[in-house]
Amino acid sequence: MDNCLFCRIACGQIPARKVYEDTEILAFHDINPARPVHLLVIPKRHITSLATVVEETDVPVLGRMLALASRLASENGSPDGFRVIINTGRIGHQEVQHLHAHIVGGPDPVGPMLKRV
């Protein structure tokens, strides 16, 4: 998609601090990190969100994205644990309309998962 930020990063039109890349997946540092370790993992092929995943052909890339999380967290400074977050749609506060997983961690605990209401 021409105007998708993450598609433009995936094809090299916009630079990123890459930590992993293969033919289907790209992982890079978040430009506005919320934690000492804050990486984004994206499929190179445009998938809008988890809410739009309906094809069995999407399952392998989603599984590989999650399978990479531990290795990427450990290699980038969070060997004792991490959190994976996939924001989806308006309610989930998805800011970029391209499926992406946040891997967050660092030397200290991440904190509570959700604010209680």
C-alpha cells in the first residue's frame, strides 16, 4: 500500500534501525520507545490488523512473528522476559494500520498489563 508507513519502511523507502529481516518479516526499533527495549515486528506484506486476518495463508507469518519475539528480546537487552502487544483497531488503540507486534522489556519489570476500571 503506497501510503502505509510500515509498507514504506518494509520496502526501504523510509529508514529504520533494523534488528531482523527476512523475506516475510521485518523487526526494528520503535522511534518513540516506551521501554528500554521496544521493538516492532511486522509482516512485510500488508495486513491491516489482527481483525482482518481471515486467510489460512496468514497463519505461518503470524506464528513466525511470535516465535521471533524471545530471540529478539534477548538479543536486544531483555533476556529475563518481555511483553508482546498487538493493538487492534480503534478500541485497541492501533495507530498504524499495518499489523505489528510491540516487543517491550528491559532490565526492570514492565508493570501491570491493564489499568483497572
